[in-house]
Amino acid sequence: MFQFPGILINKHILLAVSGGIAAYKSAELVRLLRKQGATVRVVMTRSAMQFVSPLTFQALSGNPVHSELLDANEENAMGHISLARWADALIIAPATANTLAKCSHGLADDLLSTLYLAATCPVYVAPSMNQAMWHKPVTQENIQKLKSHGVIVIGPGQGDQACGETGFGRMSEPLEICRQLMADPTAQCLNGLKVLISAGPTREPLDPVRYITNRSSGKMGYALADAAIKAGAKVTLVSGPVSLSAPVNADVVSVETAAQMHAAVMSKAAEHDIYIGAAAVADYSPALMENEKIKKQAEQTTLTLQKTRDILADVAQLPDRPFTVGFAAETHDLEQYALDKLARKNLDMIAANWVGRDQGGFDSDQNALQVFWKNGQKKLAMTDKNHLAEQLISLIAERMEHERHDKNTA
Ligand code: C5P
């Protein structure tokens, strides 16, 4: 069964159809892409229109089909430059030998080839041609050239061909093309979403010179901010005191105490789609902050601590709450504590990790996570925190899409 990893939600896909018999398969591709939440616009070459009517693509995409480079009406509405700017990904399917040759040489004599030149987004091609044409050295050179220019080549597959021959050159199946688009790490799974992340430790002052804190470095939260930005999100990072440089393009709010972090997060949570509580918030803070330095006197002394407010649980209580993700750093009974927090704090997801066992975690560059949600879990193996953050971000996008899908079909 086809899964819904959420990678294509809100994504603008520009599908360029060139003139091959496989053009009929691209009609199914439009349907699949839209099912994954993408908005699709279709561009056709003149010869593509000999194979499939533009009306088919118009009906399936829900948008008018573009075919002319110099059409006064289209240029006013959405000309080649605005189409290229609009696209988050350009997929040329089927890509004929002629189209591949034009793209690899930078020719721009029709709308499709001009769009290829104008596109700054990731470009995918799904070649489709007779097996002898595919194996011709000049075609292979063109493919290698396109690859070296960063184009992602999907297929072609092997098998019976429309011309009666057998071999390489069949356009990949629409499902396979769709999967590859979704698997691409540069695909933006959080495109257009707003993500609020809290990171780092908090400092709870005892007096003007002393405070209680913990070993959190903030690396995981900062890596999550970077990964969310890469995934297309607008990120607000509420950070405790850390010695890390702020992620480029994040809106950073610096705080010190748990109370300040609570106030900052609560004031922003409702306007975000996702909240990830990756901070190691102090569970207790001194009941009283002395205005002057506490003097050394007795052999023993006692601190009275007051429980802090639980930011994560409070966000999860909000009426219009974001998709809420917590962390659980545990030294023992990891699964049991994580599941307890997931239920007790009413979270959508919790990412649990071992701490204090020479297994990454606090202040380390590496970590491993066991992620739980209602009726499911996934282990993310030990790796560097940047890679781990990318995996967690795409898992969050996947779970959000599942929830959205479940709600729509309920
Ligand atoms: O209950 P515990 O502190 O173990 O839960 C950890 C999770 O709760 C983390 O996501 C942490 O950011 C969050 N937390 C919080 N406010 C607190 C304490 C923890 O948001 N006061």
C-alpha cells in the first residue's frame, strides 16, 4: 500500500511532458502527485499533444495546461519565468532523447526547454525512448552531462517497448517516479509550515552569581531548527544559554530561566503548526532568588526548590494547539517513561533517548532516538545529530500527514 510521508504536501510540482508514447502514464502521475498533497501544473510540447490531449492533463491537474513560449495571454497570467519560479520541483516525464539533448546543451526553443533553463528548483527527468536510442553514446553522454549538472535521473526501466523491442528505455512507472520525488532528501516536507522549537538548558538563579543548570548543549534542538529550515519551514527557536551559533534564517528568542522559556513559548505556540520541545527545562527552580550572594556559613545547607511549569504539557493543552512533539531523556526504563509522558502530557509524538550511558545524548555530537506516537514507534539509529534531526523532521511530517489523512477519512 502506498504510504503518505507528507513530503509533497503544499509542494508545487511542474510536470513537463514531452512527446513519447509514455505520455499517457504521466496522466496517472498527476493523479498520484495530487493525492500526496502536491499542486501540479503541466507543460506539454507540441508533439506530446499528439499523444495525449491537454484536456486530460487540465482535468487531472485542475489547472490550465501550458504549451506556448510566446503566448501573450499566458505571459500575462503565468509566463515561463513565473512558472519556473513557482515550481518547487520540475519533473520532465516522459523525457524523450530529443528533450534530453536540448536540455543538456542549453537549447531553449520551446516552453519546456526554456523552463529547464529558467528553473532553479530540483529537476528530475524520467527518460523514455527506444532501447537503441537509449544506448546510443550521444544519449548516454547527454544523460551523464545532465547528471553532472545536478539533474536527478529516474529510470528508465527495462522490458517490452511500444515499438515491439525489449530492453532499457521504458519510462519508470508513475508510482516509482512519485516515490523517488518523495525520497529525495532535498524535497521540502515542511514547505510553508511554521515550526517552534525550544532548545538548550535553562539556568535557575540562586543568587546573583550562582545558578542550577544541566548538561544540555542545545545541539539537538539547533540541528532540528536547521533541518526544519532545510525542509522548507519558517522556524522560531526559543533558546536557553548555549555556545552555538544561531541557525541562519531562524528567528531566535534567547531566554535564561524555565519561566522565561515558558512565557516565550506560550506567547508564540498558537501561531505555529508544530512545536518541538527539545529543551532540557529545569524541573525545579529555587523557590527564592537571593538578591545578594549567599554567604558560606553552616556545614550543611538546604535549598528549597519549586516545581517549574511544564511548557510541553501547557502547549498541548492549548485549544488550537500545534502538532506537539516532546523529548524524553532517560537513564532507565526508557520506553515505559516515554509512553507515560506521551499520554500524560497529551503529545502527538515523543522522541526518547538514553542519557548517561556513554550512548550519545547530552552534550554529544551523536545520538539515537526511539520515537513513539499513539499506536506506533520507530527507532532512529545512532548517528550524528544533524542527520538524526533530518530523519526526525521527516518522521514528524509523515505522522502529521497520517493524522490529517485519518481526520479527513474519519
Ligand atoms: O517530564 P520531563 O521533564 O522528563 O519531560 C521532558 C520533555 O518535557 C521535554 O520535551 C522537555 O522540553 C519538556 N519539559 C517542559 N517543561 C518542563 C519540563 C520539561 O516543556 N518544565
